[in-house]
Amino acid sequence: MANVNTPKGFVPLNNGKCRTTLYKCNTADNIFIGDPVVLTNDGNITVQSDTAGSVYMVGVVLGFVDSNRAGFGSAMEKYPYYKQLTENVFAIVCDDPNQLYLVQEHTPLTGGVTLRLTNVGNSIMHCYKQTSGSTITGISGAELVSDTTAVLAASGLFRIVDILDAVDNTTGNWAKWIVKPNRIQNVPSAVGQIV
């Protein structure tokens, strides 16, 4: 059975029970649930791009509260919700360095091959396209990048833990993988260290 193409960004694997912190969002970005984010110099968060080896992420967005940190206010009465460009809100971010996430593998880029079970333990980048989040569901379209330059020795944002053990999931296009943060801002560790 072929894998189904259903990208959802990074989904926590413990029934939503994970350590979270509120972070103010950068007003210049759309941010979707499941997006990896980075803390900027002004103390806000913005979507983390797939640039290898340059920055650490702070965590993954799970939801949002209004600018008064008071829950869903008049600006957030639509469901599901994603942070639009001009909105001034706070994101609920899972910033636990030990959190496991489920994420879909992107189809291979030029010159690439799909991930194999031998890639478990490797670090890997993710693929983020500004337009890939859904304005209908509010869910991220971020996926793992599978190409010859993506499985790196130490600088990927995530480390591959395992493939999802399910009857409808196998290695190949759109496989679902379990990953863990590898480069995260709240951990005083060496680059590439398993945290």
C-alpha cells in the first residue's frame, strides 16, 4: 500500500502533554500549527527556514492566544486559527528538547532518494515553504527533506528516531517518521549532540 500524502508539520507524540511556553510572534510572518520556530534578536519568534547549520530552533507551534495572553479574543474567533501576517499574538510553543514529533517525509528533491531505516540516528533538515501552511485548516505543511545533502552529520534541526510503525506506512515517498529536536535554543549542548 502506498503512503498517503498528508503533511501536517510536526505533531507531538504524547497526546498533547508537553512542556510549553508562550512566545510573542513576529508580525511579518504567517505561522501555522506544527511549524518549527526560532527566537529572533527582538525576542519574537518567526518560522524557522530549512537553512542547514545556521541557527537553532526554539520549538514547534501548538496553538495561539491573543495579545493579552487571554485566550481566544475577538481577533481569534475563527477556527481553526493560524497567525496571519499583521496579527499581534502569542504562540504556544512546545520547547521541550526531549519531545518526539511525527512528521511526513517530502518526496525526494533533485538527486535525492527517500529515507531508509539505516538513516535512523542521522540528523536531518525540514522543508518549509511559506505558502505550504493551510489557511483552511491552520496546519503547517512542513516536511522532512530527503535529498543527498539533507541527511547531515550534525547540523540538522531534527534527529531521526524511528519510522512510524503502522500498517499504512512504509519507507518511500511520504513516509511518516518520528523525530526529536537536534539543534534547540534552550539546551546548552554541543552542535549535533543528541539531547
